[in-house]
Amino acid sequence: MSHEHHHGHDHDHGHSHAPQRGPQRKGESRRLKLTLAVAFVAMLVEAIGGWATHSLALLSDAGHMLADVGAIALSVFALHIATRPADDRRTYGYYRLEILAALVNGAMLIAIAVGIIVEAWHRLFDPHPVNVGGVALLACGGIALNAVGLWLTHTQDSSMNLRSTFLHLAGDLLNSVGVLVSAGVIALTGRLEADPIISFLIAVTIVWSAVRLCREAVDVLLEAFPAHLDFQKVNEALGQVAGVTAVHDLHVWTITSGMVALSCHLVVVCEGAPCRSHDEVLTDARAILRQRFGIEHTTIQFESESYRHEEIVH
């Protein structure tokens, strides 16, 4: 016989995430709002300072900060929308908006990097005089503000948006260090080429972080198997549950950061008096998935060995 476990589980369990994730999301929203304020101040300071001192490296860092300000603002908005409850049309709620926000953030970073590279290429052949003292002072200010942002967004258990913000700010801090280095090189050697060269390096760090962010977001949208899990280990763990003889149609995907879902078919055997009920098998399977892999949202279908299913399984 074939038995698909509904038992109210799919509906109830999906909604059980809301009370657990609500406070976490509110905390992340507060952190992001404070970080947004810090990043906005840093961007204004570096943009005005870069224009006043004629430093492309400083303007490049300000451009990166501009992308970060937009990214953080988009993340705050996405977190706000994501707290809306699920409905009949969107049974998983609005969690995926966080992933879409992360993808847009990555695209914005790539666009900023291209602009920096083009301007740096022109300045490499036509260097502009730079106010070294002003650049050094503003770079130190950028380092301090970015350090505050890193402190606000550093946490062990966070969403993709909070982690992406942390990575952006880490990149900004390194970029500010690079700006400070360029000011030192110009002050010691008089080589104005240091400014556009540092700008190139800043653009490279922007592209690197943007590509990683976009790739992670696309993997979630394509419902790829989560990178932190191993397909074979999950499959083997389910197969070791007492009473289970085979596992097929195993799918694991990420709904949003920290929320992993799983669906699968378990072939169960039942012979004699010590036959285990489906509820017992299900309890063991869910315990393994929760304790070993952190998978809470599961949909499991049971089948007997004699049940005939399609030849092609996924």
C-alpha cells in the first residue's frame, strides 16, 4: 500500500517557522537599519571627500558604499515584506523576496565595479593631482565607520542578506585600507598612478563578492541542493531508518536563508508482529533530519515494496 503523510503535518509545520523566525527577523531588521545609517554617513563622507581631494580611489570606495546603501535598504524592505504571513496563493509566504533582494544587490555591485574600472583606466593614462592628507584622513574615517558596521552585522546565525551585508562591509573596510595605502604611496613616491591602480583592485574585490552573492542567490532560486549539505549522506541517513528499505525522489532545497525543505519517498517493509507503524518510521526519519542536518520542513511519502511507480524517478 502507499501512504502519503499529511496528518496536518505539512500545513502545521510550515507555519511553525513563523514564531521562531519572527524575533530573529526583527533583530536582523534593527541591525540592518543601524548599519544602513552608518553606511549612508560613510558614503556621504567619502563621496564628498573624494570629489574635494580628486581621489578616484576614494570615489570608488564611495561608489561601493553607494551600492551597499542601496543593498542594505533593499534588504530592510525585503525583511519587512518577508514577515507577511503565508496565504492560499503563496504557501511559503514571502521569504523568497530576501533572495531576490540579494540577487539585485549583486547585480548592482557588478554595475558599480564596471564604472570604476572604466574611470580607473582613463585615469591611469591621465593621472589627477590628489590631496594626500585629506585622502588619508577620510580613509581612516571610512575604516572606523565600516568597523562599526561589521560589529553590527556580525552574528553566528544570520540570513543571506545579513551575511551579504557583512561581506560588503568587510570589502569596504579593505578598500578603505587600500585607499590609505594609495595615499601613502603617493606621499612617499609622488606616483599618482597608485590612485587608479588601487581603484582597479577595489573593483576586483567588488566583482568577487558580487559573483559569490549572485551565485548563491541563483542556486536558491533554482532550488539547488544546499551547498552545506551532502546529498549522499542525507540519502544514506534516511535509508538507515529501521523499516526503510529504499529512498527515492529525494529533493532538498532552500526556501530562504536558514529554512531548508525536504521531500522524498520512503519504501518501507512490514513483516510479522514487530511491524513498525508509519508514524514510528516518520518520527525517526524526522529526528535524524532535524538533529543531523538541521532540516525541519519535511514532506515524506511512504510506499510498500510492491507499490508500482513510474520508471523514471527524480
